[in-house]
Amino acid sequence: MAAVPDTPEPEIVDLWQVRAADLEELLEQEIREWRDELEWDFHPSADLVRRFLEARALSGYVLDAAGEKLGYCYFVCEDSKGVIGNLYIQKAHRTHENEALLLDAVVGRLLRAHHVRRIESQLMLAGLPDARPLPLPRYARAYPRNFMLADPAGANNLPPRGFEKLVFEKWTERRQDDAAHLIAAAYRSHIDSEINDQYRSAAGARRFLYNIIQYPGCGTFFAPASWVALARDTGRLVAMVLSSIVAEGTGHITQVCVAPALKGHGVGYEIMRRSMCSMAEAGCRRVSLTVTAANENAVRLYERIGFATRRRFPALVWEGF
């Protein structure tokens, strides 16, 4: 955490009292930091924040110090779940205490919404909780995640793997329902289904797929670098990789999924290799992904094909309250 300059004691202000112009300087700082730290173009997400602020349709809080906006955090509700969409604090003021002020306010607000039974967040630019207590610690869990980067051109030097019983094809939208069932099967009892409960059912996975394909939070969906593997005899979907473009020259792997019976047989390696080669062919100079640090097999695979961890960030979950 950075040293904090002399600043009046910050207070929590409801986002509904703030206009987009009030957060303009803060959003510009966030755009620069996403570019510098993650090589990611945050402009589309910042534009959504501005639009919802102007419509008085964004729930959350601002950290305000005598009129200076030090940070903000917003959330949305999906049925019985609250999702903390972002928490950002200026680098010069990013302390455990300031992060806790915003997080406490948002978690407390969601707890007062009686229909909310679970809270999730993945906070890319927040600090890891380490030993400090989280709000409502009895029900809170923290999962460190790795943000990893690679040069996709390196995949051209990786040896291809052949599979007699599999066919590899580019993604098409008609695979979406099969993909939802594959996600639910692949993540059953997996640590990532503890982080994202949409992985626990085909219906939830359909919502997840719709979000990553239709919305800019994970960039612009990029079908040319999205691949599927099919069983040659039945045509059944057994593996997939979905990709997006998050900045000029930067791709992002949004989902990698392999049927349980095929894990550990090199299918994940081959489908990732194909996606990275496709990104290199499209002119990408970098490709990123995120992975739960405790998923050691996946981390080792990604390192083997050229990825290195750029930073760690927390996924936080509250459940059972």
C-alpha cells in the first residue's frame, strides 16, 4: 500500500448523490491504471459507469475527502445475489483502511437487503485481504487469483497435440446451450464454483455466457480465437476456450473448460494453443487470463504455455448469513 498524503478524514457518500462529472478525474486515473497494470482498455466500462450515474441507476458509495473523490465502489443485485462490480481507490490513497471503509459500506447495504443471500466480488485493482478481517468475517471467504500475461506468438512454437477421437472447430453461437451444460459438469465441486455460483448449474452458466459474449466487462467477444473440441463419433461438446479483445493488441481468455473425463490428457493445452495462435494471427501482441491461485494444475499449464503472473487480486464471497 502506498503512503497516504495529508488528507481530511474521508467520509462515505452515496453514489446517488454524485454526478458523472464528479468522478471524471477518478475514472481517468482508473483508466490509466488498467492500461498500465493490466494492459486493458477500461474506457467501455468507465463509459457504463458514467451512463448509469447520470441515470441515477448505480448503487454504491464514494469515498470523499473534503470534495476530493478518493475512490468508489458499486454493486448490482441478481435475484438473491449481490455482486460487487468494482472497487477502485486512487493509488496514493489505497490503504487497507480506505478499502475497508468502502467494502464495509457496500456489504452492510447488501445485508440490509433482505432478499440477498450471497455476495460475490472479484476486485482486480484492490489489495489482497491478507490477515485483515473482512466485513462479516464469519461468512466471508477470500480466494487469491492470478492475473497472467503471455505473448501469443510464443504459441506458434508449441507442438500441436493430435486426438484421434476429437475434432477441433471454431466457436459458433449454436454451441451456447451445450457450452452451458459443459461448464456445469466441468466445475462441479471445483473451487471456481465457490467463487462464481453461476458455474453450479446450466441455467447459471447460460447467464454467465450471455454476459461475457454480450457485455464489455470482459472486453469484446472474439469468435475467431474461440475454439471448441467435439467427440468425433457423437459430436458432443467436450472442451472449449472463449476469448475477447480487451485493448488494441491485447486478447483475453474469458473461459477454458474441459469435460471431467478428459482432464489431464492434453485437451486443455491444445485448445489453448489454438486460441493463442489465432490471437497472434489477428495481431494481438499480448493475451491475458485470470485463474484461482489454488487451482495449481491450471496455473502450471498456463505457465507451461508461456503465461506469467502479473499481479494477484482477491475474489471475495459472503454466504450463509
